[in-house]
Amino acid sequence: MTQWVRIGGVSEMPTDGMAKECNAAGTSICVARIDGKLAALNNECPHHGALLSDGMIEDGRVVCAWHGWSFDPQTGAELRNPLGAATVYPMRVDGDDVLCEV
Ligand code: FES
């Protein structure tokens, strides 16, 4: 069962081209802002578990800092490995709150 959880205020979200870790009811989330749009992915890289929030944003994708796996922020698809997708979570803004469905 999923639930909408507040992960922070609008002003606490990362600036464009950046990512940060947020907590959603005990789930670590990588929140990235790419081309002005927020996206939320499970923060644990499906390769070997690095924190995606410690990675970088390149060419509109979230790139893991350890071995360079590269994730589409909206679908979670990995660039080269169809079995290596990251989990993505719906997000919405409600007033000054940013919510994530986990
Ligand atoms: S742990 Fe992320 S690419 Fe290896």
C-alpha cells in the first residue's frame, strides 16, 4: 500500500542540475531537479547500492558516482542495462509542501 508523504518544503528542494537525499517515511529518496522538473528515485543504486543523491546530473540523467550507471529521472531506466532500472516515485507539490508517493 502506498501513501503520500511530505519530503520537505519547496524551498528545500535541490536547485536545477542538483540532487539531494530526502526521507519519505523511512525510505531514502534521491530528489533531482533536471530542466526545472523534480524527480524522485529510490536512493539505493540497483547496481551495488551507492546513494544516487551522491551522484551527478549529466545530459538530463542521474548518474551514479560509483560506476556511472545513468538513470532516466522520470522512468528510472538505465542507459545501457534494461534490467538495471531504478524505482521512481510520483511527486506533487501541495502549497509549500513537496509530497512523494511511497
Ligand atoms: S553502485 Fe551505482 S553504478 Fe555501481
